[in-house]
Amino acid sequence: MKESIEIQELNRELFDILFNVFKEGFGKSPQHFSSIDDFSKNIRSTSKKRAERIYKALIKYEPEIRKFYGNKANRLFELIRKSGGLKYVLGGSNNFLSTHFKSVKSMALYGDMILIPDPVLPWLEQERNLEKFRHVRLIEQIFTLLHLKPLVDARLPYPAISVFPSWEKSLERNDPQTQKGINQLITNFFSYYLNIPFYDREEVLGYLKNHPDDFLKKIDSNSLFIAPEHGKENIHDSVKHYKEFINIWRSDDFKGISSKFSDAELVWVGIQERLIPQYHFWENSNELKANPMSCMYVHWYYHKLTSKMLAGIINSINPNDVNSIDSYVNLNNEKFKWIGNLKIRELVKLREDGANEEFRSEIRKALEHLNTSSIQDANNIAEEVAGVISNLLYKHQKQIKGINEKYFKKYGETVVFAAPGIAASFFPVLAPASIPITVATIGTKLAWHIGNHISELKKESKTIMGIFAKYKE
């Protein structure tokens, strides 16, 4: 309990610093500046007149951010590592943008704590000279992350989310163990899928330089390269789209270097950009004792490729050893995208009420028969989860129907009971004294039933399934 409180306090401290950066740079909160999906449009329309103010805010608060990372980030990591509960760690990318935000909202209703590799830290670890629009992209990370602030500020018995420092850039640059691990992952990946026993990365590079056509053919046949912002396609289209991406998003230095590469060398660079985050993904998952969680198809795709490679090389993944469905419940599947549309205040309320535990219990109960599934069955599991949620929503609709029928019956009984009085109102000579009493009675009774009816419907609408029903439609 003490650890949970400290995790939340450290997150609040970091989020408060980042909020001050944004508020001072833009003169308003992230929520008042723009919706998440419209950030790019709004930043373009205001960037010129705000540029100096934003830059000054970044310069002013950078020492404070660095001080937090220097003094408290490792403590936060250690607290998360020791914490219990069902944890999920986001991976596959350094970014935290709209898709990541919606994904965290979705999984926060299933997991106890969603762990987010700090998307601000990588921009301070090194200069990132190969990136174009560096300050804008840093501000976008801060902007999107701050939309989770209500969840961080809420006084929950267990933190729903936590940002944590992964120190990826520093480790890649300075830590021999990380460098060795990345080299091994990349070497094993190409050895496995190209069916050639390479000794190290240099051997892979030598092979692709001497046999570029064979290299590209094998990459294409195994669908090993997906260009940024695109899906699976033939290797020629992937190379073309990767070049377009570099031209828009990378610095002049990077463009100058990459323009000298052959297509095979460019694909080699592109695949490494996909695999290196996967190394950190595995590391964070193991270190923090958390299940891996990808919010974008491409990241999950490379996670599956590396999983298959590891299973094939060391035969260490045995489906019979899997004893929990938690690793495979993927509410970021296309079928569940609508869950990510929940408003953050609704999510806060559901977490305050402990609705995530009830939701998880229902899913796990319904999926007990899948406890021996392997990672290759992830798509089938998604179908099962979709069926469970649909069934829960159907039950919710039946409850609503039952509430309505109960009160419609009471309305009818009230009107029938009052019918003689209503009739008498047309013949005041027969019963002038009884009319006001009867009319008052029906009014009071109807008001009472209507009030109770509305109250029950409101109560149901605030349950997790009531909120789901709204967004599913």
C-alpha cells in the first residue's frame, strides 16, 4: 500500500512539471488547447506566434525535469518492479501519441497498472539530431501524456498508470550488456529468418552488401519489413514508402547519409529501427514483471516475429507452460477500438469504483478454457474476448429492458388505480370533493415511479457495461 502511494506521488510530481511546461508555453491546459486528434493541425496554425514562448518554457523547466530524472526516476522504477497486481507494459516505440493514449484507456479497464516508458526522457537523453521538428515532437509527447493527468491525480487504491524511465538511449550508447543484447537479437533474427547462421551484425551487413537481391527476396518472402505509417506490402513499395517517410520526418543529416544507401542497406536500417525497441520491450517486460502490451499492429507484428524467432532458436516457449490468459488478452485489437473512446473522467470513476476488477473477473471466468493457449492463438483469443464482451453487453441490455418493463407495469397500475378519479373529474357534480385528492395521488405516485425509474437507469448507465454500451453504439 505504501509503495502504491509513493508511485502515485512521484507520477503526480512529474506530471505537474510537464503541465507547467505546457501551460507556460501555450497559455492554457492541453485539454483547452486542442483535442488529441487535432494537435498537428492546431500546432501548425499557431506555431509561429508561440514558438519563442514554447522554447522559453522548455528551457526554463528542463533543469527541473532533469533533476526529477536524476533524483527520483530510479526510485520510481524500483517501486514499480516490486509492486504486485496485473501489470502491462507498453512497448514497441518511444512515442506516446493518440493511438497510445486510447490503448492505455482500453487496457486500464482490464489491468491493474499500465506502465508507460517515459516518452519525454528520450528527447533529453541525447540530441536526436537525425529527427526533424524535434521541439514540436517533444511538445506533442508532453501534450498527449498530460491527457492522462486526471487518472494520475485521482486518489486510487492502486495506481491505474505509471510512467517509468527506460533509459533506452543512454543504455544503447553506454551499456555493454545492452549493446551485446541488441547485437544478439538482431543477429539471431536475421539468422533465423534468412536461414543463414550469422556470427554477428557485421556478417549480416556483409551478406546483404554482397547479395542484395537475395537479401531483399528473403526479406520480402518472410514479410520482415514494414515501412513507417504503412502496413504489409511488397518490398519495392515498402522501400519507396520508407524513403518518403525519411524525406518528411528525418533531418537533412539523416537524408544525406541514407541517400547513399542501396535498397538492401536501407531495409537493413529500417528493420533494425523496428527490432531495437523490441529488445527494450522484452527487457522492460522481464524487469518489471509485466505483460507486454502493443497498441499498434506493426509493433505487435514485430513482437510476434521476435517471439517466433526465440521459440525456434532456443525452444523456450512451451504452450503447455502457459498458466494465465492475461498475457494474451489484447483489448487493443481492432474489435475493441471503441473502448479507447471512453472519456477520461468516466475511466477515472470506473477505476475509483473498482469496476476494472469486476470486468477482468468476468473475462477470465469466461476464458478459463483458453489458459493453455499459445501466443500463436492471439487472434482466436481476440475473437473469444469479443464474444465475451458482446455477451456482457447483451446482459446489460436485458437488465435495461427488465427495468423498463418493471416501471411501465407500475405506471399502468397507477393509472388504472386512479381511473375512477379521472372519470369523476368529468362529472364534478357527482364527486367534487374526491377529485383533488385522486389527481394529487396519481401525480405523486407517477412522480415517485418516474424518479425511481430514472435513478435505476442512471445507475446502470454508469456501470462499466452501461458506459461500454454507449460507446459500442
